[in-house]
Amino acid sequence: MLDFYFKILYNSHNKGEQGSYADFSVAHDATFDYHGHCLEEAFKEKHYDPYENVVSVMESAMGAGNISIEMFEIIKNPQRETKVYLPIRMDDGTIRVFEGYRVQHSNIRGPFKGGIRFHQNCDLNEVKALAMWMSLKCAVVNIPYGGAKGGIRVDPTTLLNGELCRLTRRYTYAIEPLIGADKDIPAPDVNTNAQTMAWVLDTYSMLHGKPCPGVVTGKPVELGGSKGRTSATGRGVVISTKLLLEKYGEQLKGTRVAIQGTGNVGGNAARIFYHRGAVIMGLSNVSGGIICPDGLDADEISAFLAEGHLLKMYNKSGVRHVSSKEVLTCECDVLVPAAMENQIDGEVAEGLRCRYVIEGANGPTTTNGDAILEKRGIILVPDIFANSGGVIVSYFEWVQNIQELAWDREQVTEMLERIMTRAFGKIVEESERSNCTLRIGAYILALRRLIKTEEMKGLFP
């Protein structure tokens, strides 16, 4: 008998309605129109559930795009939810049991694809929402993947390197029956990186008795990773910003940018913005925020943080230390929330002093926040497009592994920009046709592709 607890919940395609938009509205005593806008001025967000949030936006898009509801019951439910319990011996000799998850939302358009995050607040509902966002993300940029997501409830800063290694390997052992190059391909996410993927790859390969480079993406280049993968999500954020500015006859050079988050997405985006002539007005992370009207040196700050310093310790002439919320609400042209979900709620949305929001994180804006931004005329580029650079280059890595080839960085960057430019044009076209926001336009585009594929394949049996 296997010495870990293993539980799989499989949702029948025609059973249950979880977190529907109608239920959400009634529970909060609010009225919504078909765009998902709150019509009650006194409505206050008392609860944030990422799964309810993504389903509510999907239902709004179904109405705005006049999409048939018949196949929606399939799309709104994940195909499989897995919870695993991971006993680990710590360096001090004690044993701790961690909780892990893998949710596979849809493989109707290709193998499941999605990252693995390590975070103390990670739970099954969050992972379920993230898996659904991945399906939408892959569909909106039209790459042949479905959506999945994984996570472990842990604060990785409290673990030593050897403990993180053992935890990652145990988690890989637990979900090994579910993953594979033609089934489900994990990648890095919050608090995981190329080293984490190397541990996953090695554990999986040992269990299969041969090298299996295609089982993960975002791994080190030396182990079959793709050049340009580490910076891909941040680069995609910059490409999204450039495309939006071009739509309004503007350019990146001189554009004032504020970024919440200095991790893989926010940190890389800041450096790429900086190198392209944008002015980095503000940066923030868990230790606080900094603002400088004359612009911050993103390269210098990145090197400072890489040395193990905290952002709140960075001091230079003209730099003012503020809270993370003050960075969100500072005066700028472009705001990039690149941290976690649920950052721009109704209250924060009322206080924003930017013209554009580019969502670097998954789900940073609540439904109520969306409605307020639209009312205020603040243009938002949604997460399922804006942060799609990572999964697009993951797709390139997967293709390189299958073909046993290695592309150069210039080819990767060129193809990334080409795919995102094409997808952005389709999103704008759809939003203009349906007279809706870019978020709803992106959802309409993604849902039509998902539902068309479901209709073509039909139900089994």
C-alpha cells in the first residue's frame, strides 16, 4: 500500500453547479447586468472567491457574446480535482505533513498545462480557479493546450533547501500518475522556479527509468529548457502594454509605469520596461513599496534584491518609501499588478490614478473592481492575455523537447511577439463587435474556441 494519502474527486460533466454568478449575486444582495456590472451603489465586497470570480466573468461573457449555454456546464467545472498529503522529514528530525493539489480543468484542446505554486494560502478553490484561467489563457492565444494548476500549502521561506527538495520530490511522486508530456505538463508559478522544475523532472524520470524532458517546462536550459522562458511572462506583459499603447497612438518610451510585485513576472517586466525607455515610477513587494517621480533604476534594484536585501532597505536620492497600496494608487500611465489575486477591489479601483491596467498576475482584479474601472474609463488588459507569455514560451519549450531541437533566444522572442500581436488583434476585434471591455472580449474569444471544440468532439459515451 502506498504510504501517502491520495484522494481524487472527479466531477461528472453533467452534475452540479458550483459558485454560479446568480448565487453570488443573491448572497451579496446585489443586482448585476449581463456584463457583470454591480448596479447597487451600496454593494460592498465581503468575500472573495477566485473560482466564483472567474465563473462570474465567464457567464457575463456568455451573455455578451450570445454564446449557446448548452456546453457551458462542461466548461465551468474541472475534469479532475486531486488532493494529496505529503509527509516530509524535516532537517531537525521532525515529520510534517503538507497538503498538495493538482486540478485538471480541461484537455479538450490539448494536454493539460499549468504551473505549480508554493504558498501558505494556497487551497483547492484557488487552484481550481487558476486551472480554469489556464484553459482560457491557452484558448485566447490559440495554443494547443488545456488548463491545469498545482500547488502546495507551504510558506517556502520557512523551509531549508533540502526540505524544499524533498517536498517537491514527494509531491511529484504523489501526482506522477496524472502528469506526462502527452497528459499534463507542469511549470513554475508563485515561489517556484527552474530548480523546482529540475527536481520534478528528475523524480519523474527516475520513476520512468529514462529521461523525460517534456514532462515539465520552465526547467534549466541545461536540462532541455528554452532560452527566454524565465523572462517570458514579464516580457509578455511589456508586449501587451506596447500593443495597447500603439492602439491609442502612444509608445513605450517615456510611459510612466508602476508595478506591484518584484518576483519573476514583476521583476522581469520592470527590467524590460526600463530597457525600452519606460519610466518606472513605483515598485512594491511584500516588504513595502518605493516611489520615485524621476524613475527607478530597475537593473540596480534587481541586483540589490538578488543579494538578499529587502525592497524596504533600498535607499537613494529621490526615492520615497510607501505601502504597497500606495504604489497601486500612485499617479502613473500604466499600472501592472503582478503579485497575487484580489488586489484591485472596488475600494482600490476608486483610488487608482492610472490610465491603463495590465494584469501581470492571475485574477488581480475583482468583478466589482472591473465595473468601477470601466465606469472610470480606465482601460484594462486582462490576465488571460497579458500574462500569457509564460505559457506561450512553455509551448515553444515543449515543442523543442519533442523535436529534440534548441531554438535561439531571438527566434523565441520573435515568435512570442507574433502570437501575442495576433491574439490582441482578435481580442480588440471581438470587444468592438460585442461592445464590451477587453476582458469580456478575451473571454468571449476563449469560450467560443473551447465550446466549439467540445461540440465537435461531442460527449462520451
